[in-house]
Amino acid sequence: MRILVWHVHGSWTTSFVQGRHTYLVPRVPDRGADGRGRARTWDWPERVVEVTPEQLAGTPVDVVVLQRPRDLELAAAWLGGRVPGRDLPAVWLEHNAPQGPINGMRHPAADRDDLVVVHVTHTNALFWDLGSTRSAVIEHGIVDPGHRYGGEVAAMGVVVNEPVRRARVTGTDLLGAFGAVGPVDVFGMGVDQLPARLGHPDWLEVHEDLPQDKLHGELARRRCYVHPFRWTSLGLSLVEAMALGMPVVALATTDVPAAVPTGAGTVSNDLGVLTRAAAALLADADLARRTGDLARAHALDRYGLERFLSDWDRLLEGL
């Protein structure tokens, strides 16, 4: 198939383009959100082809993967009059958990008979109101980063983008409780603003926007991974940390309880339980390694790339 898909979510797209199809990725001159083109910090295969808006008008496309309302507008402008859902099979991939009061969680693609909404977690499927639109759940899949865990740095690793703007969503206000039991190293985009927001604590170290491979290498040196997110679609950083062989400590929100089974880490909404678990891992490197081994085995079993790509092939072939 020739699949048109925007480069919206780097980690998810990296997994998606590992399949056997040709992936058409829009690119605009400034590589902005309308068309970032090929990834520059992820390893993508050659079958990912950049296309400009001008080229798309005459390019054969078999299916369109929409991810935002904006993608519908761009498709209407760029596809030479072909309308996703009417002239081309279309899927709306929903990455995000809905925000706001539960009675108002209506999806922008609700009550449509011309496309299928695909959720990345069962939590998203439960909370979004789709009306009569058909839906499916295809859980995340990841490219195995390798068993890279060392744990030699007795600190907690956290991966979060924009922790200041998204403060309570990402659990930024909870970091101080973990900082009370040990050092916290935070990786991601916009983390350079975090020290000032938290009053420049001595337990905090930030690492701004590292390339993925370097991020994985540095993260795996930390003793454990902490996932303080209150409300987000299941963070791929959690699954990737587990695949690295890291023990994890996470809030029991959204799909985290399914992602982290007993023995692979500690999952709770009791902050005391979580901080005590983190302290125990910091103090016991052998415990941390044994726990991380179980986390890796589960991550590869549930979120393996082969299962992920097979699920997508079945759905796309049935459109």
C-alpha cells in the first residue's frame, strides 16, 4: 500500500513506518507541523518517502492516516480533489486521551460513516465519545531499543515534554516528593525551564531534547524510571524505559496498570507507596535489575513491533 501519514508523533511514527508498505510523509519548506517530513533524530527506512503538497496532487495514495482536524484541511487542499473517506479509505488515529468534563468528551470525528477511529489505548476508547463512528484499538508497538540497562547512576529518570506548560497533566508538581528520596534527572523538550519553576532544587538535573538514541543510553544509566503522569495516553517513554530493562514507578492512571504487571515495578496512586518504592530501588541495585528484567520481558511481549504491525495490516487490508 501507499499510505499517506503525517509526521505528528515521532515515536509512534517510527514504529508504524517499519512495516512493509510505502509511507508518504508530507514535507513543507519550514518543516513545521503541517509537514515535518522524515524524522531527523529517529532511524526510518528508505520506504518512507517525503512528498511536497505540490507533488501530492498527482501521487497515487491507497489510504490516508489522519491524526488531527488539521489533517483533513490539508488533505482537501493537497490531494487534487480526492477526499479521505469518500474517494480514499481513511483512518483517524487518535493518540490522545480526551481533556475536560466527561460529558463533553466528544471526538471531532464523531458520527461519521466514512472512516474508522483507531485508539492507541483502551482508556482512550473508553473515554472518547465517538457517537456512531466505527472504532478499533491498536495498542502501541515499539522498536526494541535493546537491553541497555546499567543503573549505575543512583537517580530516578523521568521523560516528559513541556513539563512547565503541562504541569499537572504530567505530574510536574509531584517531582518534589520524589526529590525528597533521591536525585531526579528529567529528560525531554522544554525541561530547561523546569529548574526555575521548581525553585532550583539541588535534587534536580535536566537534559534538554536529546536525540532518541542518546536519550535511551543516558536514561538506562539511571537506577529506575518514574512516570508521574496524571492524565495522558499511555506514554511511550514508559514502555521504552521498560524495554531498556528499567524498573518503573508509575501512577495507576489511564492504561498504566495494564502496561506494568506485578513484579515489573510499582503502580499506585498513593504517593507514599511510590516514593518508598523508588527509595528501595535506589538503595538496592540487585532488586532494581531483577525488576527491570521482568519489565523488559513484558514490554516486548505486549508492545512488540511484530504484533503492532500485524494489527495495523489487518485493519488497513479490511478498509
